[in-house]
Amino acid sequence: MTATRIVRGNPEAAHCAFTFDDGPIRVSIDPWLDALEQGGARGTFFLTGEWLDRYPEKAREMLARGHEIATHTYHHRRMGEVSRAVFFEEMMLAELAYQEATGRPVPTFMRFPYASFREENLGWLREWDYYLVEGEDTVDWAGPPSAQLVEDAAPRLVRGSILIFHANENAKETPQAVRALVRQAHAKGLASVPVSELLQANGVPIRERSWQVRFKAVPPSAFLGEQWKPVEEGEELRKLAADSLAWGNPKAPTGAGAYVEWLKALSDGARADGAARFAARSFAGQHWAYARASIQGDTLVLEDFATKEPHADALVYVLQWAAHEAAAAGCAWISSGQDMRRIRKLCEQLDIEAEIVPQEG
């Protein structure tokens, strides 16, 4: 094991990790989640960026259910065969998909598809402070019966073990096997934990990375200023909370008590200090968007925004509001960690200088 390559956890700790690669496209991932949860286990899923772009709601649900997600490249490439430029492009695209799907920073440990890598790749991972997480390959990708999987994997269930499974169309027997193996782990006194907990018990620090889109604050040629009003406490804020809760905003809560929780979150934004901007766009008797920003040096930072309609023009209106506020504050730049790829494309179409860069700190 090198400082970059992790193959097992601390043998003194009474735990193990169930890990899953890929992410199924043609079938639901729920059988894998249910198999873990029925035994009180939490798994780590190394998912491709393509999967995260297809199923962002499911990714957020998985995290809320206590599981862990890490990256597995964007296109499931054999990374041992690609150039340096393609290597880092795959890494970046996967990270952007993760951040935009989950709204969280990206944990800097991953797994290569097909276990395809060369020694040079480990040096490239170190440049980004990444760990490669490997483990015991159960060979479930070949589609053996669940009984065979259990027989082969059970002896490898020891302290600190990392078991490699797959969550894809070829591994349909895996959930049934996992259900049995989780029970066996429990019988051996092993807690089934996410990889991050296993690494921390091994003294391996867990790091995270975030990205942001940064673009020039160009005063808008058109701005529907009469439709944008500051958000303040009171009836207007309550109406905004009710309206925006129905938009499918991934940041908004769901279930019992969702409105009260969401109203509090928006209310906290409305009570932010004087350097903050919080406004909502409304017409035809209803709200259509909101945006909240702060001023950090010469940059207006879009902290949060949402629109009733998902199409690009709705986002353009938010960018116009941000540009107007940036001009009023004397800011030269605007940044956002949300919808980064869409914003960069829109800036390109609007002939505005923009780039996606790592977020400092």
C-alpha cells in the first residue's frame, strides 16, 4: 500500500466496508440499498458522473439514508489507457456531476473502473490529494449465483476488510448475497460502515474538493427590475416559501414539517447581514424565482437560487439579477457553486468570460 492506494482498513477496528461500483442505468438501485439497510449497514457507492447526472434525486436520497457516494470517473473509462489530459478531464467532470447532484463537496477518494491504472496515475491522484480505494474483488460482475457469492466472500469478512461489489445490470444476484453477508458480518461482531469511517480509523484524513463557476460581472442589456423585489420577513416571505416548496428545488425539504423547515431556512437568509442580497422574482400573482447572494471582496457570490421553470431562460433572469446587483456593489466578478456547467454554457452564448475553477478553502 502506498500513501495513495488503500486496500484495507485498520485490522484492529471491528468493522468492514461494503462498496459498490458503477450505478445501474436500466434497473433501480433500490434493491442494493434495501439489502444493506435491512441489516443496519451503510454502504459506499463509487458512481460514475453519468449516473449522477441521470439520477441526482436518487443520489441525494442515498446520502440522506446514510450511505456514502464517491466518484468512479465520468464515462467509466479505463484510466490506465488514457492521456493525462483525459485523466483529469474525467476526474473534473465526475466531481462537477457529484457537486451539482448532491450540493456537497466531493470526497477525495475514488475507484478506477476495471481496476485499470498504471503507477503514473497514482502520481496524478496525489496532485489532487486523492486516495485510490481498492479491496477484495467478489467478482460479482461476472454474474454468479448469490449462493456462490456468499460462499466466496464470507471468508474475507474480517476486521478492516473492504469488499468490492457492483451495482449494475450484470450484478443482479448481488443484493441477495449482500443481505446474507451483512448478517454474517454482524454475527462476527463487525459493523458495516462507509469507507470514510474505515479510513479515519486507519488514520487517513478525509479531504473534500469544491468547484465554482466564475464569470465577469457584465451589466445586463435587459433587466426586468420591476419584477425583482427584496425578500423581507412577513407575508411575502411566507408566500415565497409556499410557492418555492412546490418547484422541486433539491435544497428544499420534503415530508412532514417541510413548510416550517423551509420557511425557517428562507427566513434565515432574509435576516442575513447588510452585505447580503436576497430577492424574489414575481409576476402574474406568483413567484417565479428567488436568489440570494453575498459580497466577498470584488465578487458577488450566488449562495442560493431556484426557479419555478427548469429551462435555461429562467436561469438567465437570475444571472441578469446577479449582474445588476454586482454592478450596484462595484463587483467585477460573479461566482456560483450551483448549476456550474449550465451557467458556463450560457455565459459562452452571451459572450461573457467564464470559467470553472476549484473553490478556494
